[in-house]
Amino acid sequence: MSAVGAPRRSGFRFDPRAARVLRLFGVRPETAWVAVGGRALEVRFGPWRVRTPRRNITGVRLGGPYRWRRVIGARMSLLDGG
């Protein structure tokens, strides 16, 4: 992903209650991560993946805290901008 070295990869932290449910859908620590390279951002969450050029990213922010039962799975939200 990066012309200069390997991408930086970070995992997700899971609430134990959510982790049990997510495993049923193939979401485990080894299949849930974010990688940021010099040219692209790639996210994997179990069977779901997305990759986009870094030029598409205009900013980041932390959200939450969220209740575990409301955050299980991949989705888009108009409330938080997608």
C-alpha cells in the first residue's frame, strides 16, 4: 500500500459480549483491522473490506462511547455522517 515501507496496521478492541456474537460472522481480532499506508487506507471487519486512496480522507475523529449492542456489524449512519 505504501511506496515507502509497510502500512501501519491497528486492530479493533472488542467488548467480550460483542466478540461472541461477531465471531458468528467471521469477525475476530485477526480479521478486523485498519491499515494506513502512504497511498491508501484499508479496513477489514470480518468478511467486509474497503480500500480507498488517502486523498479521499479529509479528516478523522473519535466517536462514542457506544453501547455494544448498537455497534455490532458494518453499517452506515446519516446521524454521524456515514
